[in-house]
Amino acid sequence: MNRRSFLKNTTASGIAFISPIPKAMLFAENITKLTILHTNDVHSRVDPFPDDGSRNAGRGGAARRASIIERVRAQEDHVILLDSGDIFQGTPYFNFFGGEIEIKLMQKMKYDASTIGNHDFDNGIDALVKQMQTTDFPMLNCNYNYADNALSTITQEYKIIKKGDVKIGILGVGIKLDGLVPKKLSGNTRYNDPIPNAQRIANHLKNEMDCDLVICLSHLGYKYKGDYISDVKLASSTENIDIILGGHTHTFMKNPDVQKNIKGEPVIINQVGWAGLMMGRIDLKFEKNRKNKCLSCENLFVE
């Protein structure tokens, strides 16, 4: 079976939450294993929460997150690290250093890509561009129009990463900025409907660039009661997106959700709260000449 049929016949009950398969067994079965680590809405939480007896006392922090990333990379051959926006705003680190600390830490952890959250505009476009110019990883977004401002120098619609024999296409989408970001901070950045734009890029990645896996980094929010565009609505209104890694609503998900796309094929949606308290992990296998499926999905507390 063509590897691009990934997840085609998988259902929510068909996802196996199991322990990682030993490397030797994977090689013996001619399987390429991919591990996705991801964060969202870290909000400048560089240090752990204060040890003050509160609910999150002593949890989180960049050093612990980096330790988890280092350990996973030592155990697995093919790892990608992604973020779904709102890197900035929430602690004095941002107020005093304007995002420099957060971006340098992400660079040190070797993030592969991020998308733009509404709070990433909180010091204005020029400040965001200044910080991102020092990084090796891009900000991905395909539904903001900023051709006439400096954001065009640090953003791109998608990124393709090759891990082993697996080709991964990654795109980004962002929430409507009106009412969330003052015009003086977002400048002439214009919001476009994320559904047709995500569909456009997903089609390009899957059908023209021949990607085995398409991941959407979303800062839309998991789901809403009204008509707002969410990750759930994005999944059900598009095709060729295999995984949506979300942000904005600070939703702590014990396990990923699985929604059907417009062709009835499953889409994995995951989000890991806020403040770096959790890190998402999704392990996938790609078998030559056999159906691909999700091996395990586990959201880890950073403590």
C-alpha cells in the first residue's frame, strides 16, 4: 500500500497507545519510526512554577523540557520538535528581555518549526522579527498576508523535513487577530480564512511534493460552541492533513482526539495545555508495502 495512505483506515479506537517498539525490532521489520515532540502556549515560562503549594508548584520549566527532549533524541533516531505559537508573554522574562530568552532557549533545544500565536505580536512586528532573525527554525503561517511588512522575512507557508525514508510536510495557520491584537502591534497583517489556505498547502505537500505525512501547526483553538474556526472544524473541512497540533485554547489533552476529514479519513488533533507544563509525543511507524498507523500517542507532564 502506498505510504501516503497513512491513517486512512484508522479510527479512534484503532489507535494503539502502547510502549515504543525496540529499535532492533523496527529494523528487522523494515519500519521507519518517527517521533513528534510538540509544545504550545509556553508563554515565557522559563522557570518552573514557584514551589508555593499551588496546583502547579515546582512543575514545568525550560530546563526540564530540554532534558526530556535530549533523552528522547538519545533513544530515537528520527525526532522532530514543533511549537504551535504563543511563545511570548506571561512572565517578567518577556517584559524585561522582549522574547530574547525564549527564542534562544528554543534555538538551543533545536526546534524545527513554530507557528505564530496572537501573543507573539505583543511587542509589535519589528520586535518579533528581531528575535526570529537569530534562529534556524521558521515561523510557519499560510493564512496571514504580510507581504508589505517585515514578517515576510521570517515566515514561510510550509517546511519539508526528511527523516530517514519519511518526508514530512509542515504548515501553519493562525487565529483571527481582530479583537486579540491591537492594530499598532500587528500592523497591516491581514487575516485570511485558514480552511482554504490550509487546504491549498496540504494539497501541494501531499500531491505535488509527495509528502508521506502532513502536519498542521495551528493557533486556532481546539473547539468552540459557536462558528469560530477551530482545529476540529479545520479537520472536518479539509483533506490531506494527517495531524493538527494545536494551541490558543490551553486545552490539556490526556490523549489526542481523532476527527474525520471531508473524505471520512481520520485526523489526529493534539494540544498540551499551556506554560510548558506538558509536552506532546506522537510516535508513528511507516512500513514499506504495508499500511501505516499510529504506534503510540502520549502527552508527558514536564516535572
